[in-house]
Amino acid sequence: MRSQVVLRALPFAVLLAVSVTDLLAGPDLGFLPLLTLGPTFASVYGSVRRTAFVGVAALALCVPLAQYQGVLLTRQHNITLATVAGVTAASMIVSRLRLRRERELADVRLVAEAAQRVLLRPVPRRTADLRIALSYTSAAAEAQIGGDLYEVVTTPHGVRLLIGDVQGKGLTAVETAAWVLGAFREAAYDMSELNEVGERLEASLGRHLSGETFVTAILAQVHEDEISLLNFGHPAPLLIRADGKLFPVEPPEESLPLGLAALAEGRPKPHRVAFGEGDQILLFTDGVIEARDPGGAFYPLADRTDLLRADDPQEALDALRADLIEHVGGPLPDDAAMLLLRRYS
């Protein structure tokens, strides 16, 4: 908001500064050509009409200042007037083109956001003895949308979850995310074992991916007192015990992301960890832990999990998201998705 006020006032401040400088310098030094800076700066932020108004104001200032210098209606004065008028006209064209570009970009962003909202459906907030919270923060990088994805489904085999991150951005990443989500939503109901769901995702991506595109992901399934995790090269989730103890749930073996199965010697296997009453598990994409502050320090997620103690899981996750944005001090450089599962009795 403050920057907008500065940009609005800048053209008039420049005109005032040039006028005062010209008066203080005396008639021997002429600064009238610098009045062209007014409409030039106006075109950076203002409308076409505002740019024209600043240009007219610059032309109006030329008359008394030229009279003060004793060059009114001289050849030099006429050239200055023509220069200010020409720069004003050019600035008006630039302003019009900029506004058209901004409108086109806004339309593209709206379409992209709508496509992503259709792709990423709302997750259930409560299922069985679980309460689920979701946070998704888009990167403000023009019209680009990322490939972060998530899903929670209740199946005959239990509650199953997916969180992942497609390599790259834009429509290609969204298309890949659509294939992953579609395959997961189908396989989660059909396959009895979690590793079979992973194999279905791998097979689906193998038919549609090309080149070196890949997807890091975690598949999870909640059991009576445990949770199974199948990690495909994704950042390890954080398990927070009811007593506050915290540890990352690392897979027993390193595994490659989805889409790179041909390069792997074997397939990753699910591993189980205890997940009882009062426990929480936080799944997230790398946009969270790779977010940096202005000094270049990464976001210390493990040190901020005390924010997740609120009674309402969604309020807790919202607090963590607010802390992440405060750490960065501006728009996130990458999309950041977080899923928080909390178990109740």
C-alpha cells in the first residue's frame, strides 16, 4: 500500500523537484527538458488519462519557467515543448500497453487458479477418529501455478492420503498432477495394499510422462494404532507425539520419485510407525522447508512445530502458515502445501 502511494506521487514530486531546481539554479542553467521525467514515471503505474494529465502539467510548467529564463517562444523553448509533448505521447502508449498486459495476466492467473481449485478438491476435515487440516499457499510468480498436490480419501481399506510435488511449474506440471491425482483416487479404492497403489501411480505416469519429469510423493494409510508411509523421494513428514516429542519419519531406504522407476533397482516399501491418541503427523512439500528469509536462512520447520498445539488443527496449521510467510517476508518463491493429521480417541 505504501509503495502504491509513492508511485502515485512520484511524477508530481519529480515535476516539483525539477521546477524548484530550475528556479534555484537561475536563468543561466535550464532544466526544462527534465520535466519529461514526470509523464515517464506516470506511465510506470498510472492510467493513460493520468499519464496525459501529468504531461499537460509538465507542459504548463514550461511556460512560466521559460519566461523566468527569458527563453519564452524561442527555438530552444519550442524544442523543449515538443520534447515534453512527444515523451508524453510515448508514455501514454506505454501505459496503455502495460494496462493491457496486466489485464491479460490477471485473466490468465484467474484461469490458472480456477484450474488448480478444480484439480485440488477440499479434503475432509474429520473422518473416523482423525481430524485433518490443510494449508496451501501459492507462489506469487506471475501466472505460474505449481505442481503441489494432495488428496485424502476414505476407502474400504481405511483412510488414505497423498501429498506430492511435480517437477516444474505451469500447465505441464498441472497436467502431470492431474494424472497422479486421477490414478490415486482410483487406485486408493481398488488396491488393498499401499504398495499396489504406488505401483498403479508409477504405471500411470509411465504412460504419460516423458523425458526427465518426475513427482516426489508420500502415500499414507491410517491403521488402528499405526500409520503406513510409502515415500517416493519426498521430504520426510514430522511425527509429533502426544507428549510433544518430535522426529522425522524417514523411510528405511532411499527411493526415487515417481516416474523414475526405470532407474531404480527395486521399489520402495511401506513402513509403519505408531500413531496413537493425541499424536500428530505433518506432511509437507519442499516449498515449506526451502523457504528462505531475506538473509538466506531456511525456514526452521522442526523448531516451529510448537505452533501446532492449538486445540483446533486448522487454527494450528494456519498459525504455522502465517509464521512461514513472516519468515520469508514476502511472497513465497514456491508453492507450499501442508497436511496435518491429528488423532483423537
